Amino acid sequence: MRRVSETEIRCLLAAPFSEEKITLLMLQSKSGCILFPSINCIFVVNQENEIMKKFAVVLAGCGVYDGAEIHEATLAMLAIKQSGNDYQCFAPDMEQYHVINHLTGEVMNEKRNVLVEAARIARGSIMPLSQFDADSFDVLFFPGGFGAAKNLSTVAFDGPKATVQPDVEKAVKAMFNQKKPIGAMCISPAFIAKILGDVNVTIGNDEGTAQVIEAFGGTHIQTEHGDVVCDHEKKVFTTPCYMLDASIADIWDGAYNIVESILASFEPKDTAEE
């Protein structure tokens, strides 16, 4: 038996799955799981008997200067788990732009693979981003780190003329087309603006990066620690994290708040926070 998200179970059943039926199944569930032996899967609910959301967390490597920001990635995954939901890590299977000595800040004369490096954060439980299937996930999520601007995109080098790694662009467009939430921390909102154009995002208060976002057609909103910009029309959620001078406690505030904001977007419109 395998675990599946709400999105995947709806797809597997290939028929509308009413909220009343979902509620009945959850109330009948004693173990936190609903079994569907005929399709060899388990429909997972959390301790509050809510349908578990599945996040796809995309990592840009391992390490703030050339990969994924470890605090942001780890605390985002913690926030997802503590909210009673689940995640699967992904990373593009590609050579990273360069390798930085995180003690000295100097470029090292060696090559590393983004997927292999990201596996350090994911404790080996990670998949190539080329295998991402939007039908199987409820949320697409990007922690920050310079790897987001060097490996997932070329924002760090090319500014307004930046390009986005093809698997990243494909994943974002797939979720956007299905009207599913996309979350981004730190510098990652910049390439979200590159892909989607007219979208409200934040990277804090860095004028240079804000100008790049505006050049992409996006709207930058200045924020402080823990703030989340929610573009409800585009279903894009962003928070600044280490784009501001931050402590790890500030990063937790941002990680917790962005995950909660994303989850609130699944609530009925009359009760969801605006």
C-alpha cells in the first residue's frame, strides 16, 4: 500500500469526490488512513481528521552560497509536518553553477550535482524534478538560497534577462494551470515572477532584486520578517526570510506563516483568511 494526497486520490477515483463523502470517510478512519485496496493506496488524514496536503519541496542544492538555504528548507519542512501534512523533496538533476567554500566564500575548483547535494538535506529521500507530476501534489514549494538564483534560474547573473531551468519552469506552469498554490521563500520569488509575469511577490526590501521582479512584469511588495504576500488570484505565496538580515528564529516565523497561509487557501472562501 502507498500513501497518496487528496489530489491524487481524486485523480485515481476519476470521479467527483464530494466533501460530504470525504467527511464520512474521515470520521470512519481510526488510524489516520483510509484504505482503498482496489487501487492499492492509502488516503491519509492528519490527527485533526483533515485531508493531508502533499507539498513538493524543490531544493536548489545544499548550502546558502551555491545551493538551497538549509535553515529555510529545514524549517519549511518542519512547518509542513507540524501542520499535519506531508512533503516530497525534488531537485533538478544537473551540475550546479559552481561550488563555494562556505568557510571562506571562495569558489572551489570542483563540480557537484544539484540533486546529489540536495539529497543531503532530504536525507536521501528525493526525486529528480523531471519526474514531478502536478496531478500528485497539492502545493509546489521553493525554499531560497543562492542556488535558486544560480541553479534554478540565472537571476544572480543575468538580472532582467534571466532564464529559468526548464524543469522548474515546467513544474511552476503545471501547478499554475491547475490553480494550485505555489510557495516561495527568500530569492525564489524572483524566478516565479519571471515565469508568471503579472504576480504580486516579496523578497523583503532589496531594491535591486525588486527592480528585476518589476522588469519581469511582477509587482514587488516590501515586507518585514514573518510577513507573507498572498496573491490569491495567482495562488502564489511569498516571504522574504534571508533576503533580510535574519536570525534562525526569524526564518521559523516566515516558514510557519507561509505554510499556514497556503493551507488557509484551501479553506472555503467564506472562512479563509484574506
